[in-house]
Amino acid sequence: MRTREAGILLPVFSLPGKYGIGTLGKSAREFVDRLADSGQNIWQILPLCPAGYGASPYSSYSTHAGNPLFIDIEMLLEDGWVEDGDLRGLQWGSDAARVDYEAVGASSAAVLRRAFVRRQGFWKDHEYQDFAKHNSWLEDFGLFMALKEKFGGISLLDWPAAFRDRDAQTMRNAREELREEVAYHCFVQWLFQRQWDALHDYAKARQVKILGDIPIYVSLDSVDTWVNPTLFQLRDDKQPDFVAGVPPDGFSAVGQVWGNPLYDWNEHRNQGFEWWLRRVETHLKRVDMLRIDHFRGLESLLRHPRGRPQRGGRALGTGPGDGVLYPAGRTHRAAAFRLRGPGVPDRRSDSPARRKPRCRESS
């Protein structure tokens, strides 16, 4: 029989700290202590991925990468990767109750670049080599971010066609030209993972499980659509004719239009849901349990013409059902969480493809 468990939802960015945003350092460990000491054993977080449009983790440049803003400056100082002088004159925002993402982003990047300069040759480190070996998404992410900076931060949809469409020779030239920038972004992801692993190990020692979170959809302006365009309903120019939304439910009688690219579920199915398996694997290496935000999208979805008014020309569609989760359940050790929101129909049948898996934790 499963024991009842309790916990608290607290996003990492909401932790207290003097660098403008919550990080993976002392305040995170203190929160774990408070949970453990009060008999709570689950820390639920929001997505750890880099915040994209609107500073939202639900509109990220990558489904695999970690948010560089969560890297703890004090830990970098303690480890000798930066010095006090590297922080002189940097601004972290003027309101302790709100995150100034522009200020924090600029100051954090300045510190991380100083750490990068001091750790030249980091790619020779066996720990980094192991990290890169087990994270096949890393190089593509580094190149995507380097190109985004090269083009002034504009959406990949507005990049020159050869870059947008990943022309082979153009990509070879870009990797050579932007080698230092690509290395920097890979280095930052390694830093994030080192600090996250240390925090996760601390939570395990205090018997606190971390319940992670991934959005069901990805951003149109992301390395995910850039590298895997055939997995999404996109034209040759990478533009969508239709975007994703939420069907009418208890939150909204007319539904919601989110603007994310729709999956091509037939192509995902043809590939054995390999993209989803890799995605789940990345996050289950970081957390103990995983929540899929807007889980209903696996059952039904809203297909909305891009650029049309909220109620114009929309159509309801169906998702892949439970089938997308069974490969992940067979492959990974994890607690399976099925979230149901208002108005989600119960369409179970005796078909294995539609049967709901039980919530359980493998040993």
C-alpha cells in the first residue's frame, strides 16, 4: 500500500537571495531543510528550462536545457570560478519582491562569462566529457543560442533561410565561426547541471523528493523545432498554419489559444515516440517524479489558424492518447502522474492504447 505524501510547490525563481532571483545554492538547501523538518517530503517546482518569451519557462528555447539564471553566484565564488571583483558594478534589480529579468540576465551572463574565461580548457575535464556524452542535445543547443546572439536575438523564423533550414555547409561554417560561443553555452549548461545535481543529492539525503514539471508543448522559436521540424506541423519555411490551444473546459468556456506549434503525432508514432523518450529521460535524470503541464493535450487539443481572432476558424483535434506514455513507462524508473483538469473527459476503454496506467513508483 502506498503511503500518503505531502509537499509544497515553490518555483526556484521564488527562493530568496541577493542576486535578484532564486538560485540552486544556500536558500534552496534551506528550503529542503524546512520541508524535511516539517514532515513534508515533496518539493514541486516549475520547469527548469531557460525562460523564453515573456520570461516564461513554458515558452523556452529548449526542452532539455537548464536555466542559467538559476546558477548560484555564491557557489561559483566558493569554488574559485569567479572572484569578488567580477561582481563589482553589476545590477540585480531594485525590487526584492520582483525579478528584473533584464538586469539579472545581463549581470548573470557577465559573471558566467568570467567563469568561462577562467576555465579555458574545461572540455578536457572528465566530468564535462561525461556530461556531454550523455546529453546529445547539448551541441545543437549551444549552436542555436550562438546563432540567436549572432542575429541579435530575433526569432529563428526570421533567420536567413540557410540558417533557419540548417543547410549542411552553412552549419559547418557556423560551428567553426562560432566555436567559442557554442563552447560558452555548453559550459554554462555544465555549470547548471553540477549545481542541480548537488542540490538534488542534498534533497535525497533529507528524504525530500523533487516533483519536476515540463510543458506539453514547445516554443516555435526553439532548438526543438529547429532540429526536429518534421515532428511538428510546419511548412517548409518553418511557419505553422495552425497553432495549439486548449479546448473549452472549466477554466474557459471558449478555450484558449496558446500559439505553440502542433505536434505531428503520426510522425512521432512512426519514430516510436523517440523524441518524447529523450525528453522524459533528460528530466527524470534531474527529478524524482515528473508532471506534464496541460496533460489534457495528450487526449484532445485545439487547432487554431495562426493569426486569426480568438474564436475564428478553430477546430478540435485528438492527441495520441496513452500510447505516448507507455514507452516511457517501460524505459524509465519514475512515478507516473496523470493530471486531470476541469472538463477532462474520461474516455477509458479496454484498449491497451487507451487504458490509463496506474500511478506507481518502480523500484
